[in-house]
Amino acid sequence: MMAAGVLKESLKYRDEAHGGIAYYLDANSNKVAGNNPGSGPTFHDGVLLSGVDVNGNKNTKVVSAQDYYYNSYFSNGFFPEDRIFKSDYIALRNISLDYTLNTKLLQRMHLNLSRLTLSVFANNVLYLYKVAPNTIPESTNGTGWDTGGFGTTALPAQRSMGVSIKVNF
């Protein structure tokens, strides 16, 4: 969930208002800190981490917030304790209200029916309880905007409502 940017803790660096620094892509597609001096776009989701490069010089390499969160919390091959959430939940899956008309009423209405039942229903109504914030409990790895096309997440269950008429002759 941190990698996908769905927690409020992952808002840091996502834009200028949340501490992201400006950068642009040079002719070789390298990220360069600052505003684009040409006509290309300037991005404001840059992260400049403290540290030094292999020569001992201060780090000047800018990465995007998306790359920072993905590389820090997902692709590194381990999942630290503070990045794993329980997925306990209680869901209200179905609600149905049926009404069966009285047989005598059917006879007075001159309907040649032995039984008539009217129903209204709703499926996948809501979650009554869930532990993990900002996620669908049935998903396997969070529900980030950038991972929905891959097999690692689940879309929300489709909610449906309807009316049913059951007739016995």
C-alpha cells in the first residue's frame, strides 16, 4: 500500500505542496533538479535523498516519488513489519426483502397463480469492519492507481441492486 501511494503517509513528495522538488528530463531522459529551461515539462514529485555517491560527493540524483515508494516498499524483496497489514474484515454481502402475496388475494385478483413473491435486493452492500485502511480487503497487494492493470490487485466488488418477481402456477 505504501508502494502504490494509497496511504496518507505516502503523500510526502507526491507534489510540490507535499515536499516534492522540481525536476525535468534532459535529452538523455536523466532527471535533473530544477525547472526545465526549455519548453518541456517540469515535474514536482521529485525526491532528493540525503547521502553520498560512490565518490563520497553529496547525492544529487533525483528520483520520482513513484519510483521512491516502489523501490523502498515493494520491489526490494522484503516486507518490513510496518508495511504488512492484517486483512480482517466483515462485509455485508446481501440484503433481500421478500413479500409473498396472500393466496386469497391472488384469487380475488383473478390471477391463476398459486404463489406470487416480490423481492428487492442488494449485493456487495458495504464493509462493516476492516482493518487495513484505504484498501479492498480481498485484494492481494493494495489498490494503487498505477497497479490496477497487473495481477497484484483487485478492483472493488461491483454493487448491484434489483427487483425480483417469483411466480408459481
